[in-house]
Amino acid sequence: MAKLSLGSQIQQILEVNGESFSVRVVYTDGKVFDIPLSGIFSKPKHLAAEILRGNLFERCFLESGALAWPNGLELCPDAMRMWGQEVKGVVKKSPRKKRA
């Protein structure tokens, strides 16, 4: 497993998939991760269950570099990065925007 440096922050949400309970995000260092969240949402409890009852999964947003939902659930970006690193072949650099 790659070495994890703590203090990671998510810079952008690229894709949210409510069917597979996954998100694709870009971290501040430019790396892109597909992060499976099915471990939390396949048998939800407490705040995760509220998200599913209210059909809020796809309404996630960034709050101080963490993935968050309107009901107050926030996921640690360092833990999410670890989960993303466990999935084979998904770590890549974010495409650089060309300057005009």
C-alpha cells in the first residue's frame, strides 16, 4: 500500500454514483480517486440511513476539504483516500487544463 500522508483535502467532486455508492474526487495534489462508499451505505445506520431515506446521496458537497451531506455527515478525506488506494488502477493524475 502506498504511504499515506495525513492532511489530504478533496479539491473537487468529479462524479457521484448513487447506484454503486461511489464518488470520483480530485485531491489537492491532483490525484484522482474512485472511492467506493458501499461499506457505509449498503447497510446504513444513523446519518447514512437518513441520507438514503431522503434520497440525498447525490447531493454531497465539499466542506473544508471533506465530503459532506446536507444532514451533517462528513467523511474524513484521509480515510477516503485510503479506501481509494485500495481499489486497483484508479489512482491517476488529474488532467491539466491548457492555458490559452
